[in-house]
Amino acid sequence: MAVRAAVAGASGYAGGEVLRLLLGHPEIEIGALTAHSNAGQQLGASQPHLAPLADRVLQDTTAEALAGHDVVFLALPHGQSAAVAEALGDDVLVVDCGADFRLRSADDWTAFYGSEHAGTWPYGLPELPGHREALRGSKRIAVPGCYPTAVSLALFPAYAAGLAEAEAVITAATGTSGAGKALKPHLLGSEVMGSMSPYGVGGGHRHTPEMRQNLSAVAGEDVTVSFTPTLAPMSRGILATCSAKAKPGVSAASLREAYEKAFAGEPFVRLLPEGQWPTTAAVHGANAAQVQVAYDEHAGRIIAISAIDNLTKGTAGGAVQSMNIALGLPEELGLSTTGVAP
Amino acid sequence: MAVRAAVAGASGYAGGEVLRLLLGHPEIEIGALTAHSNAGQQLGASQPHLAPLADRVLQDTTAEALAGHDVVFLALPHGQSAAVAEALGDDVLVVDCGADFRLRSADDWTAFYGSEHAGTWPYGLPELPGHREALRGSKRIAVPGCYPTAVSLALFPAYAAGLAEAEAVITAATGTSGAGKALKPHLLGSEVMGSMSPYGVGGGHRHTPEMRQNLSAVAGEDVTVSFTPTLAPMSRGILATCSAKAKPGVSAASLREAYEKAFAGEPFVRLLPEGQWPTTAAVHGANAAQVQVAYDEHAGRIIAISAIDNLTKGTAGGAVQSMNIALGLPEELGLSTTGVAP
Amino acid sequence: MAVRAAVAGASGYAGGEVLRLLLGHPEIEIGALTAHSNAGQQLGASQPHLAPLADRVLQDTTAEALAGHDVVFLALPHGQSAAVAEALGDDVLVVDCGADFRLRSADDWTAFYGSEHAGTWPYGLPELPGHREALRGSKRIAVPGCYPTAVSLALFPAYAAGLAEAEAVITAATGTSGAGKALKPHLLGSEVMGSMSPYGVGGGHRHTPEMRQNLSAVAGEDVTVSFTPTLAPMSRGILATCSAKAKPGVSAASLREAYEKAFAGEPFVRLLPEGQWPTTAAVHGANAAQVQVAYDEHAGRIIAISAIDNLTKGTAGGAVQSMNIALGLPEELGLSTTGVAP
Amino acid sequence: MAVRAAVAGASGYAGGEVLRLLLGHPEIEIGALTAHSNAGQQLGASQPHLAPLADRVLQDTTAEALAGHDVVFLALPHGQSAAVAEALGDDVLVVDCGADFRLRSADDWTAFYGSEHAGTWPYGLPELPGHREALRGSKRIAVPGCYPTAVSLALFPAYAAGLAEAEAVITAATGTSGAGKALKPHLLGSEVMGSMSPYGVGGGHRHTPEMRQNLSAVAGEDVTVSFTPTLAPMSRGILATCSAKAKPGVSAASLREAYEKAFAGEPFVRLLPEGQWPTTAAVHGANAAQVQVAYDEHAGRIIAISAIDNLTKGTAGGAVQSMNIALGLPEELGLSTTGVAP
């Protein structure tokens, strides 16, 4: 019997990607699609690539519209998930693609999001130690942020193996879809094409405390994160360049071993052969992360780099992967690690 | 029992796309992968996006390597398919992604390709009248060129309904993957990004006689084609803007009707709702064509526009679709009309 | 003594490009800069590339702010130029980058712009027969549209020499800056990158009557124009692919001769050597047009292709060129034909 | 009397950009243009954007061809400059855009370039303390690498003011023109568009010792540099994200003061207003650097970011700026800080 899934926020980029993946998922039947300003329109107007759903009409995002499903994906602006989830009840699996339930620290939440902390749900990054287990049978999932997904996958093996000092320095480049469909001047094609630009410099990006939370948990000590995001002239993809000072005795071989161990058996993370480096093109549209690590001997630093698709493994793919685990389905069901390239 | 498929030319763009689709095909088991200059390498070195096949080693393209399969896809330079096909024998389904067996006219072949005509195979554009039937049970398939696919789908309904004069004027924009992986200066990223440029102007493009052949067959008279291809700053996609003078009495309504009739029941072609126009992004990675048609009343012309992914519906997707028909499998098996966007 | 110039609409793309060129013009002193929603801000906030003017504060667009200059450039939304020009008086050179005074036909204006016709000013495309003379000493200049600039330069020599039938079929690709800074969903970087899409298909684009006006005047008969614009994934540039049936007796040689004659001595148009085709990259940021022409013998059609930068030769460069002529300055002053490439 | 300049390597990207700038330089007369594989061709074939020089024929790169000029720009592969410079004699100003004479340490040269050290010439980054003076009257100039230009401008003020610890962590994104016109698969447009990828990770990039040299000289102690370059989907531009631990007592205010002091009076470097961040688009084609600095209080790190055009301020613009100084011309002559945007 098919699992019925609804998507709230179906006209945005995250909601659209959830639908793209659900269309290829053999156990899912797509139910209600809701939106805010696009309610009443056919989905094909805002998501012309979702051809099989083009004629479906978007409803208003209400508890009534979302009722009667087994799974509800929320792709809503920050701060709106708690009320919707409460109305849906405890028997429905609610998968929140937003930030509301990611952080454990209420102080961090208030400092970075400026509102009251809604709570903490099981965190949908199964590759992190302990998280896969916590997702099994859960009725609530907090899908990680796209940057924290890329950064955590790149760095956690070094922290898990005790190889890295507790100060991480991270620069990441993202495609513009990470900023959503908001009509802001700096997101216009004319501004973006041919240009690289940073934003949220100096510690202000909201994904910083989430990275800190993930890496500190693995390291068993507080990890400081200095994170600089940059906007790149591409629609999709995150390339995260992560760096930390190596602890004494670290070598290229011990690093390699730690990363091989961390990702052994992981279906969606590929530690590349030595000498090959991640590219975002290779994971375009795939629920996949490419990871590589190097030891910069002169500087005594670990350089770990990951590439993901911000919308797939960074959002909707991670959401479906975690849904599979929560529902007891095979983790890889409906998800592909094959990228669309060139 | 799975169908065993081999791919010759697996390190190129066409071969890589065939493999990407075969990886998602439930009835296919991927057999030998062969290449020329990359033989001996792991596939992951040239096709890092094909993660599930990354460790597979490329063999030399020989009859021995390709023997023992049910289907062999050829993604080879022009002129090499005939010899390979002959060596494979008549029991194997040979799907040629190259041009060798597309043209019926030996004169056209010689004029545009400069060598002896190898022959003509059933033509893998099932949407054209009569072609689906010809593919059933065939052991040989000539996959259409990417431009002829886009142009034929855009214009054939007008000719089939007798609405268009026999002189077509066509401009198409293609992504750079249409030119393959050849190392030519004008295909460098530095040259391509931020630039539009035409090529093969004045009737010289090799796809011109193929368009002429397709449109003339449908029209029942010789259709003249004036075709100008342009290179666009994107990796994938073809947008074909096709125009022909309308015959007397044509109206927007009669055009709409002709196109609705031509594509009724077609699984991979979507005539867009009135007022919506094709975009290549919407069919990125999909075995899908978006088509729209308008009547330019002032000029008395029919304007038909199609968007496809040159590598998918324009090459590898069309190949797999035709293979499904030839093998008696459901035509849509393993193929998706959902694009990867944004 | 320097010529004092003001720019109304200085925070938009057209106004910004006018300023970029005026900064390099040896006879111009930049005076008032005005804007609408950005008034009160420093120019550097909206135009960070105009470093020498970064600290200049934008004023409201009023007659007072624009008074006291020798030249006023208007880069305003359609319909606003007439009132401003009237307030400035007859002694000031007013250069309108908008559409208000381009069309001679009041019927065309009303049909395509939906308001009352404001009048007709000398048309700033000096390369068209008779226009350079009309601009000398004029106090009013209507800067041509970007598409009409590209298309007229590509086709007028064929019409001037009586080589082309009076039905033109045109497809053009433009960079996104042609659509301005308007915050529309389809202009977001995420939507534009990797995608080609048409718009205004079937005769509806507002630049169509302007092309018709230009080509008909040269041809001495009514030229029908079927024009399809497409949006390309680049910030700047127009590639216009223009086609018309050749009159009897036309040859490649007679075409070449006509084009050589038409552009002899023109400082800003370059007829490329035979076999070389225009690219938009080659004229990026330059007040230059590249033109090439071919005879498609099989189809009996003339194919003329031009490349310009829509913001430079297509708007601001054409404006400064015409200003030079109107003021009696050397036509090439402050203008370069060197593109910024790659 | 004009200064006669020759350019060796005129068909490449660096040589082309030198010519683009020289065309706008009021004191320069462009003499011989030489090339290697393109010798004998017209310049317009390889550099179609340099319209005023399109008909100039490229000569072979020989001492004879380059003789008789006041200035010779060398844009040659590494290792070829010494022999050419020697043949030209001591009276000619030789400006080497290659790496041969940048490094003071012969050991660094051999370790990173694998050949014998040719020597050290005055280093063409006038903004670094002491360098402007060393360039005055010099007959030899080593033009800095593009990355070292961006990184040194971003970080030297922090080191000059004693605010930063001696370990720098740097990630930079470059446009593809930084890799030149070499025909390599990973530089094809199909591979580059839509993709970010790192290279030379772990300390191996040849620009690393040059950064170390510059920052150490300013700091007065050995500065360790951990540098990760990434390739971005754009033709031009470098965005350098540079980070170092702050020394005790550092504040946002002390950082701001140090940067204001370092760039006071510098014509080509703009410290942006607080809250505004560099973008590569803003300096496209300009001999300009945008710099901004922030203090990441939580992590205790200085984040300094710069944007340049790799071909302009990063290569050819820096070369012309240094030439101006060496010849006793005004430093800003023929150089613009206005970018071509959007």
C-alpha cells in the first residue's frame, strides 16, 4: 500500500525538489500540494519541469489540506513549521525542510533566528554517528541545512578520529537556488552570472551554529567554526572547502584511513580515489556527496572538501533518505547517486 | 531475465548519458564499456557523475569486447558504426547514436559527410508518423540527431496537417555538450561563458538534410530547410525556433488543433498550455520535449518552438525509448519526463 | 569647457552603462544623478562597478535636479520622458534611452505600448542611411531599442541594395540585462542559468514595429518582420540571426559587395572576414557591432547575423555616439570598439 | 613621443589583455605582436575582441621581432623569459607576465617549478610596502601572479599592522581564463558551466610560495600559507577569502583602521564601506581591487576578502600600472577602475 505524501511549499525550490524525488519513489503516492502566494495556480506554472504534476492545482497551506497523509514535507519559511506540525498530530511523519527544529541550543536559535526556540527533532543526517538510529521510527525529522550537510560530511571523520584541532575554518560556494525564489536584486541573473560574492561574513550565517553543533558532538569538545559562504554563478551545488589544524602525528595515511572508516558502507557518500577532487557537476541532481581529504604538510592543516547538490543531498534528498529510515523502508529507495552531467 | 547492454564510446558525453539512463532502467544489466583513448582507465576518471560505475574499467572498442550482449549502444565518431555492427551479427540489437544510418539519400550523405553511404536503419523518432511501428522488433536503430529531433517535433504537426508552406526557417540554440568532448579552442569555458555564437551558417550543418528528410516525408512534398545553429552558454539543452509561412486559412485555432492531435497520447512530448513557452531548463536531464506554437498574424507565419535536452531526448533518451520499442518493453520504462530544475 | 551631463535613472542598467561610458569620455563632466526608489542612496550601493562615482548621492528625478546641464540622458520607464523633456527646455540636448520617441507611427505606438503617442525624435542609429545627418545639431535624440539596433545593422545593407524580399524572419538571443533590474521570477539567476527560453512570440514584442520602420524605410517598401526574441544565460549581448528570401540573381558575391559598401568607413561596425562569425563575447562592453552575411543557396535565403552588447552599442554607447554627433564632437570620442574578452 | 611596446604571446589570454589595455593607453604605440603556434595568422582570428588590431599579423617570437621597442611585454610559458630578456638588452623595459622572476628563493622556485631559478626582478605590486619605489626607473618587472595579487592585497594590511597570527588560511575562486587557453578536458565549457571544483589542494599550487614571500616580508616573520584554489563557472575574476587568527586585543575598529591606513591614497584599491562586500563582477575588466575585512569574534579570526579581475589587476593591468611607474608616467595612465557590469 502506497505511502501518501503531501508537500507544503510546493512552488518553491525545496518543495519542487522534494516532488521531483517523490515522483521517482516507488512507494510514494503524491497527495496534496500547497503553497502561499501561488495557491490556486496549476503547479506547471511555477514548476514547469515537474511535467507529470503540471496540471495539479496548488491549495492553500492549511491543516485541512495537509490532513489525511502518512508523510507531510514542510518547505516553509522559518518559524511556520511548529504550528503546522502540531495541527497534524503525532501519527503523521512530519519532515521539516526548514530550520525550526535543527538546533538543540535555544540560545543559538534566538541569537541567529531572533525568535523563540520551537524545539529539537531528530536530525536528518544519517551519516553522522548515532543519527541513523535516532531516525528509525521517528515521527518528526529536522532536515539539516545545506551548508551543514556539506561541511559536516567533509569534516566529521577527522573529528571522529581525533585528528583535528577544535577550530575549523570553512569557505563554501553555493549555487543560487540555495537562496530560494525570493525576489532580491542580488539574485537576478544579470547580477549573478560571471560573479562570485561572499555574504554573511564574520560569523553571521545562520548555518554556523548548526555546523558547530554537529562537529562538537562528534569531537566531544567545543569546535569553533569560522564560516564564509559565497554565492557562485550556478543554479545548484555546494563546494565546501574545510580546514582545521592537524593534531600532532597526523599523516596523509592516517587521514585516509579515518575517512575510509567513516564512510564504509555509506550508500550516499563517496570518498574519491586519491588524487581526484569533488566537483559539484558530478552530483548535480543526485543524493550524493563526494568527499576528498588532503594533508597540507607545510601548513600542518587538514583540508577536507565535499561537493553536494544543495537541493538534493543538501535538502530534499536528505529529507527522503531520512523519511525512508523513519518509515522502515530501504534507505536508498527512490534515490540515485548518479549525477546529471555534463 | 535482464537485458544485457554494452556501450561503445562510454567515456564521451553521449555514451555517458546512455549509461546514466541505463543505470535507472529496471530491465537492463550493464555489460561491457568500451572507449578509445580512455581504454584501460576506470570510468570514474572521465565520468565522475556515474558513481555506481566508477570502478568499472574501460575496454578497447573491439567486436570481442562487445560480443555476448543483447543490446549494443554505439556512441562512436561518424563512419565507424557499420563495421562494428556487422561484426556483432543480426541477432544483437544495435543502437547507433551516430549519424551513419540516418539518411536515406546516399547523395545527401556524401555531400554532407564526405564518405560512402553505409545504409539506412529504422529511425528512432517514434513520434513521427509511421516510425514507432517500424521500430518494433527491429535489430537496428539509427538514433536521430539532436537538432533534427527538436526541429522535427516542433514542425511536423504543421506539415502533417497541411498548414505550412514548404520552406522552413530555423534557428536553434544548443548547449556545448552537443559538440562533444573534442578539445577545440572555441569550446573552452572561457570562450563559451557569456557568449552566443553561430556556426555552420548558410546550409552547411550536417543535420540539415536530416531535417529536410523528416519534414518532407510528413509533408508529402520537398520541404526546404534554412537552418542556423548557435552555441549557447550552457552545458545542455536545445531551443529550436522554427518558422514557416502559413497556408491560406490557417488560424491560431487550427494550429492548436493540429498540434493537440499530433501529440495526443505521446508520453514524452508536452504541448504546453497556451501562453506558456518552452524552456530548456524544464527538460534538463529528462526524456521530454516541450512544444508550443503560435500564429504570427501580421507576418502570416507559424512559429513553433521546442525545447529538449540534447543529450537525453536528443540522443540517449531517444535511444533508450527506441530500444524499449524494439525489445517489446513498455516505451516509458526507465525514462522520466521530469527535468532537473532549477 | 566641459559638457555637463546629467543622468536620470542612474541606478538601472541603462543608466549605469551611460555613466560607465561618460566616465571615459574626455569632454564630459558628470553632473546630477537621479533615481526613483534608490534616491537618497550612494551610487556605490546599486552600481558597485562605477568606483569613481561610488560616493555620489542619487537625487530624486525632478526637473530641478536635472536643470543646468548641457545634456540630459533619460533612462526612465516608458512614458515618462515627454514631461521631463518639456520641463528641460529646448536648449538642452535630451537623449532618451527609452522608447517614447522612436516610432513615427502613432498607431504602432498605441498598438504596442497602449498609451498616447508622444511624438518622434531624430533616431540615434547613425549607420542607417540619412540618420547621421539628421542627428547633427539636434537637441533631441531617440536612442534605438537594443534589438532594432542589432537587426537593422544586420539586414539594412541587403534591403538598401535591393537584394532581399520584403519578409524578414528574425530570431535573436539576448542577455538578461536587456530586461532591466525588474524583480521578476523568470529573471532570477536560478531560472536563467543553464536555460534558453523564448518570449513575446508571434509578433508581440514591442521592438517589432521599430524594426519594421527601419527596414521599410531603407527598402522603400513595407517589410514584414516576424521576430522571436529569446533569453540566453548571459548578462550582456545580443546575437541576431536574420533571414530573408533572396531576390533573383543574388549571389554570395553580390551580398558581400553590398555589405562592404554599406559599412565602408563606419567606425563602429565591423563586417567580419569571410568565414568568421560574430560572437557576443567579442563586443562585450564595446560600442561595436560585428556583422556577417551568407547566402544559403539551397534555400535561396540571405542569412545576416550581428552581435552587439545590448547595453553598449544597443543602448548607452549608441546614445553617446549620437550625442557626439549632435554636439559636433568627433563621433568616436570616448567610445571603444575593443571588447572585454574572454 | 610615443612609447613603442611589443607583446610576446599576443594570442593568449594574458597577451590579449595587455593589448586591450595598451589600446586605451594614450602614450603607447603598439609595435610587434608575436606568438608561437598562431604565428602567421591575423590577430583577429584568435582575439576577435581586439577589433582595432584585427588585421595585424602575428610574428614568431624571436629577438629580432621584439627588437627596437621601448617596452616588451612577455606573456610566455614559464621558463622562456630569461633568454628573451637577455637578448633584448638592458635598455629595454621588459615586463614579464610569467612567473620566472617573481620568487626570491631559488629553493622555492625549484620545488614548485622544477627547473633552475632564473633570478629575481622588481615585483610589480606597487601597493605592497616598498615596492612602488623599487619599480621606479627599473628596466625589469616581474608581474605578480593573479592569486598572490588578490591574496596579498587582502591580507597585507593585517600583517603590516601586526594584527594577525602568522598562519593564513585561504580559499580563492577563479574564473577559467586564469588557466589560459590550454586545451584540457576539465576546461571545456561543458565541464565548467554549473560546476565548482578545487585543484592543487594541500599546498601544491605554484602561487603558494609567492603569497608566503609577500606576507612574510610585510609581517617580518615567516607566515605559513594554506591555500586552496577553486575553479568557478565564469570567465574572469578572483574572489579570495583569506583568514588568520587575530592577535590579542584586535577589534573590528582596529582592523578597519589598519585597512584604511594601508589603502589611503591607493588609486586602484577600494576598501568598501562597512557592510558591503566585494564581487568579482564589480571589477570585471577594471584595474581595481575591492577589499573588505571583518572580525569573526566568536572564532577570533580576521576574515579579509578581495575581488579582482585575474586578467586585469591580476595580470595585464598590474603590468601596465608597473610599467607606468617604471617609465615615470602617471601611475593611473590608461587604466580604469570602472568595471563592466552587469
